Amino acid sequence: MSSYDVIVIGSGPGGYVCAIRCAQLGLKTACVEGRETLGGTCLNVGCIPSKALLHASHQLHEAEHNFAKMGLKGKSPSVDWKQMLSYKEETIGANTSGIEFLFKKNKVDWIKGWASIPEAGKVKVGDEVHEAKNIVIASGSEVATLPGVEIDEKVVVSSTGALELGKIPNKMVVIGAGVIGLELGSVYKRLGAEVKVIEFLDAITPGMDKEVQRNFQKLLTKQGLEFQLGAAVQGVETKGSKAKVTYKLRKDDSEHVEDADIVLVATGRKPFTDGLGLDALGVAMEDRGQIKTDGHWATSVKGIYAIGDAITGPMLAHKAEDEGMAVAETIAGQKGHVNYGVIPGVIYTHPEVANVGATEEELKEAGRNYKVGKFSFMGNGRAKANFAADGFVKILADKDTDRILGAHIIGPMAGDLIHEVCVAMEFGAAAEDLARTCHAHPTYSEAVREAALACGDGPIHS
Ligand code: NAI
């Protein structure tokens, strides 16, 4: 039996970051992972592989649509799907082995296998029981299926199956216009598939600023994605290598059928806590299957903490990472802290969509006195040169104090641009602080400054 200060269960972005930070803070640490490789869903079958396919398919889109305009003539590249998949696998490998290296460097032991917690202070993996003064559960999430829809990962796939299809389908039906549906839907659209997205609500990307939702849907439609909103999927029937998706329109209850070669189920994820033995331990749970934690990520059982997708809050890798670092600091006797008001969200389509803080609708609902500063990428020289002038930056600031309350960006590199607003918000900055900060020309980030200027005397380039 080995004995540790901390055993982290799960090596996704929450778990591995937590384990490394624990070790850096002088705690004897192990991380249990049952997969063949470290990194969890994000690195193995989520964020990283999808970004590889998004990057490759975007390059194809550029070659097909913009190369000739720039005087780059010649035949557009054709798709070698097998090679694209091996590029994706190499990307995964480089990242997962990177974590193995970091574990060795920081002296974090990787205990291979699936963990359970027979009692507080003990973690069982296979036949071995390890002692741990502190246990951090970072067991992540799994796909939430729909009633009447069975995922076989061949014809009816989750994001995992969608990242390794045997071939590019002629027709893909995506259930759910959330982050996964739109990212992977755009990959296959760019690779030549017909893509239809069926969404229950009357708008795509629920919870996002409405102006961004509308603009985003328009741009995706221009790219050829088809949308059926306000439609509840009733079931999916498969016959050989084909599927039929049945859905009802909410407005009139009429039933419709859509044929597909591949159906991607992207209707959300749920916490994954199977096999940990939490019931027997008496760990309190939330109604929707999340582990209940206090403001310091402590569960109802002393010495057991939980972070990431397994607890409440947005299911985002970077939220889990922040919690991983903070809980490590808390265990080490420091004051770990996560500012949940400044967690950015990014959709890695083209253009990208990014947000932080409040939406305009949330401010209205809260009765806040706010102002809006908006700037279109049409007025940004760099964006025009790069065929990336679709979209805008929208900054919401308090009308009286000018303090930034939220930002919403749709446009080139939105996922990177959002961070200057995040930093500004962390420092409690006013829009004028951003507006008075010199921004290099020509960069996309000038659009952020112009939106900040629009909160005051007005932008220069519109
Ligand atoms: P999601 O919650 O983002 O979107 C699910 C969508 O499915 C919603 O729009 C919902 O209204 C719709 N839906 C639910 N039931 C339906 C039905 N019966 N018929 C039609 N539509 C229905 O979930 P998604 O895209 O599966 O992602 C799962 C999690 O993974 C999310 O929490 C997301 O934030 C995270 N993720 C984040 C990424 C990023 O940050 N770029 C990338 C991929 C996933």
C-alpha cells in the first residue's frame, strides 16, 4: 500500500492540472487514470482532436474560397481522410505524452486503472488500496443521450465517434445546435457533407448573447449549414448504414423525417461518477447528478474534494483547470480562488465566437443601467486583408461607472481576442481603460479597442 498527501481521480484538464499544482506545492501526489493515455476527454476525444479537424478543414476552405483571390492559382487540395485522421492522432499523441512528461518532471505518480473510494482516505485501483490524506475527484462527464436514440458510434455517433468516422458522409444530421454540434457540423460541411442541424430551442447556442446568436446563425447558413429550429427529436431509426431522424415541430406538433448517413447526437453531457462508490460513502449529490461541493470544492465527506465537469458550472476544460489549481492551493493551506464571473467561452468555428461576463439579455433582466460599444470587423484593416471581416466586437459596460460587464465577439481569432477583456475585467477595468491602451496596428485586437471607444466618444473607423 502506498500513501499520498493527495490522490487525484481523473487526468483530464481538471485532474492533471490539479495533480501538477499539488506536486509543485510540495504535496506527495498521485493521479489515477483508467484510459491508456492521460488527458481525459479533452485531449483524447474532445477539444484537441476536434481542433485538429477544424484547422485542417479550415485550410481546405481557404484553399477553395480565397487562394485564387490572392493570386494563388492551381487545383484545390483533395481530402485524404486517412491522412487527416492520422494528423489528428499525432496531435493527440503529442499532447497526451506531454502530460506524461510533466507528471515525471513534477514527480506525480500515474496509477493506471479505474478508481473507487472504499472509505474516506482510501482509493482502490484494481486489487491495490492506496492511502490518501486528500482525494480530489476530477472524473469529468459523459455524453447525455436522448430517449429513443441509441448511440452505436458508427451511424449514430457522439462527438467521440464523429472524430473517427470511416469516411466523410454525404449527409449528416446533427441533433443539437450547441458547441459540439456546430464545431463538428462545420468540419463535415467544409469537407463536403450536407449538414442539417436540428435544434429544440428557437435559437442556436443557448445562453449566448442574442445578437451574436442571430449573426452566427446567418454566417453558418451562408457557409451552407441548414438549420431546423424549434424541433424536438423523437427518435432515430437505423437500417444498415443509414438512419432516419424523426422530429416534431414545437409550433404545430407536425412530424417530420430526415434521412442521414451519420447522425451526430450533441445534446449535452452529464457528470461521470460511475464506479466511484459515492453512494455508499454518502457523498451528497445535486439533483442533476453533480457532486455537491462548498465554495472550496469540498464534498460532504471530509477529505474528499471534487472539481470540473463532475460538479456544477459550465462544462469547460479551462473552468476545470482553474478549479484544479485552486483546490490544490486550498489543500496546501493557501487561499485558492476561482472568479466564476470571468470565465470565457469559445466556439472554434470559423469565424470563432467568444464571450465573457454578462449577456445584454442578462443585464436587461437584472435591470442594470448599461451601455453597448460595438465595432464591426468591416472596419478593421487586417480582417479585410485576410478575408475575415465577418462579425463584430460588442462590449457591455456600466452606464454610470463605465466598468466592463461583459464582451461578445464573433470574428477572426475571437477566442484569443476575448482574453484582453478577461484581464481587464479581472482588474475591474472601465471601457475607457481599454480604449486608452495602445493597440498595435494592424491587428484584429484593434477591433476590441474600437468597441471600447464605442462605449465612450465613439470609434474612429466606423
Ligand atoms: P450544449 O449544451 O452546448 O448544446 C446542446 C444543444 O442540444 C442545446 O442547444 C439544446 O437545446 C439541444 N437539444 C437538447 N435536446 C434536444 C432535442 N431533443 N432535440 C433537439 N435539440 C436538443 O451541448 P454539447 O454541444 O453537446 O456540448 C456538451 C458540453 O461540452 C457543453 O457543456 C459544452 O460547453 C462542452 N464543450 C465545449 C466546447 C468548447 O468550449 N469549445 C467544445 C465542445 C464541448
